[in-house]
Amino acid sequence: MNLLTYLSALTILAINTANAQNAPVAVSCKQDVYALCAYANCTMNSDSLTANCPCYSIAGSSLARIDLIPNDQVRQETIDACTDATSCANNNAPICDAISTGSLWPGADAVSTFSRELEVENGVLLNEEGERDTFTWKCAVSKREVRLVPNCMLAPCRALNNPVTNPYFDGEATMECTCPLIHANDDYTLFGGLQDPCDEPALVNVGGPTLNVHAMNREAVRLAWKAVAREFNGENSSSDPSNDDRNTPNISFAKSSAGVLISESRTVPTMAGRMEVDGWGVQKASHNSGSSLTISATAIVLLISSAFVLVT
């Protein structure tokens, strides 16, 4: 599918900050290669905080989400520069430069971003207009537990020596990304995936409301990227993963072959806010925890001029 058709009408959530009243939540970056992990079926690492995820290698333009940028300086520079939907429409966002120069994740062969490439091949349901209006899977989360799921937006990746196949996704993955595990406090839906990931919860990439709640908690984002950096740089081999400053007393895990559930013995940070989402666009959000970042229902249109090409 030509991404131009979709993104020319894509409504994106706006972020209100002191410096950028109507800044987009995501910007378009054009890369020689990026990792597409939307349909990844991952394997949890020994730190229980991150997962290795097999992803596609794609060339072209993709979306990078601003509020998840791992580097605080790059994040602030991007917020300052991208003050509206057009100010960073020409691959000129600071985050794009940090990705292309390798400074965002030194040693990475690519960074995971998002596009709609390969969505039909991976079971995404589209309406007559070619838009996503029906999810493929809905996974229930028990009220007695909090599930950990991966999300790979802006995660560091390395090229695989040998391509990986999996019944959950189409074709071959040629990248492996180190992705943070985030809390899924509520039921979540998935667009795409060739096998049901819900019966025995599979460790598959999850976005939507689950990711939005995570992104609103700056401390959770910081700790998640700290865990990713440790794992990606090989710092966990002889260290205790609890030393990453995350308060994780009395955690008990119930693991399936592909997923992990956390019992209610763990204290989980909560947000004083709720989100309602429909497909891609966040319709309403409120956040009353005192954070400097608030979410507005204002919508902007982000236009992207490039289609995406799979790197073989």
C-alpha cells in the first residue's frame, strides 16, 4: 500500500508544551533502512524488562514518536523545532538526524519506527477506503494482573546474520530489536498478526492505548530506555536487573512460552487519567498527575510524500 494515501489524511494527536502549542506527536523520517516491528513476536530477555524482537528491514519514510525519544536533549530539540505539522515535514526533525547519524543508539544498525508497509500481508483489516477501522485481535487482561508487552518504537536494532520466520508474521525478519516491556493494565487490541496472540499471551508488539499510557509517564519511559540500553550494550550478563532503579519488590512471574504475566503482588504505577481511542486517532485524553506534558484533543494532519520499500 502507498503510505501517502493513508498519511495524507492521518489525524495525529497533538502535544501541548510550553514551547510548542500544536506540536505533532510524531514526525516523518526518511532513512536508508529502518526496522518495522509492528508484527513482531518477541522473546523476553533474562532481565525480564526487555525483549528481543524480530523485525523487517524497510527503506524509506516512517514515523518517529516524539514523546518516546530516548535521549532527553534530542527530544527537547525535536519539540522546540517541530512546532506545527509543517515545520518538520521535510525530514528535518532533530530525531531524524539522530537516527540517521547513529547518535541516538550508537552501535545500532537501524532504529525501529512505524509505517504501514506490509500491513495487508500481516492480516491488517482495511475498509473500502483502505483505512484501519477494525482490529484483528482483542486480548483480555485479568483485573488481578498486569501484563508486560513489548513496544519497539525507537528501539535499537541489529541486522541478523540469518533471517527469522515466525507463524505470527509474514515473510522474513532481518533485524532484531531490543524493545522495552511496558505495562498492559487493560485489555488491548492489535491490528494485524497471522495467529491469535491472546489465548496463551504471546509477547507481540502492542501500541494503541497501552503505549499512550506508558508515554504519559516520563519516569516509566526513562526507566524502560535505561533497561534497553543495558541489554543492548551487553551490561546485563553479570549484573542484577533490579539495579536499574526500578522498584520491583515481590514480583512473581507466570510465563508462557511467549509471554509473561505479573501477579498482583507487584505495585504498579497508576495514571490519574483515562484515554479513549478509536483506531489510530486518540479522541480524548486527560492527565491529572501534575506532569508538564498534557495531551490535547486537537488534531493535526501530517503529510508524508514517500512510499515505503522493503529491503531484501
